[in-house]
Amino acid sequence: MKYSKILLTALSFALIQSCSDDENIIETNPDNATLQASYDAARLKIVSIEPTVSGFENATYTWKLGNEIIGNQKTLGFVSDEVGSYDLTLEITSGATSKTIKTKVNVTQELSTYSKYISQVFDYLPAVGQFTNKLPLFEAGNTQAEMTTKAGKELIGKETGMISLGGYGGYVVFGFDHTIMNQPNKRDFKVLGNGFAGSSEPGIVMVAYDKNKNGKPDDDEWYEIAGSEYTNPNTIKNYSISYQKPTEEDKIPNPEYVKWTDNQGNSGYKTKNSYHKQSYYPLWFGSDQLKFTGTLLPNNYTENNGIWKGKQYSYGYVDNAPNNSEDSNIDIDWAVDKNGNPVKLLGIDFIKVYTATNQEAGWLGEISTEVAGAYDLHL
């Protein structure tokens, strides 16, 4: 009996110790997912919907409104142009495991009338170019923020001017007072330039939606609009170029004015012509080196007996087709992620445009995208 009592005591201690250890163990369901019961949003204001997920390694996400697939990423940016309640379903699949969860979005009427035009310019930095420091005009002492404000004065609203993005990589970032919806089988927005037949200076378009709902294009993911040349074998992804600020400003034409180098082993110069004698380097930029990274389109300008002409690409670019052409309209369905995979976006809040070619066209100078406004095609 004494032996049995000792054994029982030992077993009891082991059980107590085991229970004590279990108190420090947090058990998780390896395949668990939940959604907030409902979300509220104003009409034409995007709302981000993201499940809380554990497990589901390498999962795929399928968002549905009724039987229609409306998203294929973990986070859904939902927007509607009609007031009402919308029942959404999310299907999560990982191997042979799947789970379906539901939520609802209540869309209410907006408090004030939206404008279809640009409402804010967030950033502006041109590359080297003959219109840099002139469109818009740089004045001594201007900062990056002040030049961005000047760009905004040219682009915001219906009555607009024009800004130049300079050579490859120069960019502008702007947004609207509402979300531009991705309407099925329709092109969704237009960015204005000054292109015409024989004068196409294509700029690449990037789009984003306000995932963190702070009204700024900061931590939000950018998606490239895959225009007609995206799959062209001569298009270079992850292209990078650096421009070196000139040590002395030339007041006369100079074929070796601003040196550039790229990550393809190439180098050359941006020339200064006789038409524009100001600095071609953005004078408010605080560094002696400008660097831009993105997608590089093939050169589109050719010369014949001293006449330079820029070929228009089929679709998907800014300052490529005339403003009154359907070819200058952009479809959000053309968006792809950083790996080139198509993405399903219900709408976008922000647009970035940057010059997409790195070419000198003789006496015409560098090829530089110009921007003269933008608007929602659905309002």
C-alpha cells in the first residue's frame, strides 16, 4: 500500500504539473479565419476589408458579390456608386482546406458633391529636361513642397495648365476627392497630355487605393497599368537610371550637358539646346544625383531627313494619344502587381505618372511626358 500511495502521489504531481504547463500554452486553430460583421462607407469611397487569418499556408482568396468575383487578394478594397447594403463572401483555399466567411458593407449617400477632376497633387519631381524649372516655374528658394503646390495649381480642377516630367523617371502623383470605380468592360479615367499625331511621349501610369484610409499615397501598394508594350520583349522591367547634376550651367547648346548611367551598363548625356537656356536639373532637389526606377519602354521616335516623329503606342499611356481619342482612356482592369500578375481592383484613389522612355530626338531634345490634368470618366 505504501508503494501504491507513492505512485499515486507521483502521478498526481505529474498531472498537476502538466496542467500548470498547459496554462502557458496558447492554442490556435491552424485554419481559422474571421471577418468583421459589417462595414460602413460613403458612396464612391473605398473601404478596406481584411480577414484575420491563421494557418492557410499559401492561401488563395476569392471575394464574391453574389456570384460575381470582385477580388483576388487577401485585402479587398470595396467601393460602390450606389447606396445600399452589399453581402460579400470570402472563400479562402489552402491545398485541400477551404473556408467561406461572410460580411456586409452598408453604403450611404455622400455629404457633398464630388468633382470628377484632380483634387490634390501629392508629389512632383521631374527628371532632367528642357522644360524642367519652367513648367512649372522654379523661383530661387522654392522647396520640394512648394514646387508640388505649383504643380497642383496647374493640374487641380477643370481649368488646367500643364507640367513637364522631364526625361525618364520624372513623375507626378495626384488623387481625387472620391474613388474612381472600376466599371466592367469600360475604361475608367483619362490623364491629359499634349500628344498629337507624330508626337507621342508616353508616360507609364501607376494606380493605388487608400488601403490604410489616411488620405495619402504612403504605405499603399502601387500597381502598374500594363499598356500595350508591357509584354514587348524590348521593354525592360526594374530599369534604373541616375542623372548627375552639372557642376557648371551651360548657357549655350551642349551635347554633353547632363551625364546619365543606368543599370543596363549604358551611359550618355542629356543635351542642352538653343531654345531653353535655364538649368535642366530640378534646382530644388537637394542631391547632386537624381535616381529613378521603373519600367522602360522601347524608344518610339525615329528620324527621316531631319524630321523626328514619335509613334503612338496602342493603349495604356499618358501623352501618347490625343486627349480627344479613346486611346488615351485608361482601364483599371489593366493593372498588374509587381510580379506582373493581373489584379482585380474595384477602384483606385491615387495615380502616378512617370516618363517611360529614355531617348534624345535630335533637335527636339529629350522625350518628356507632359501632364495637363485628369478626370474620372464615370462622373
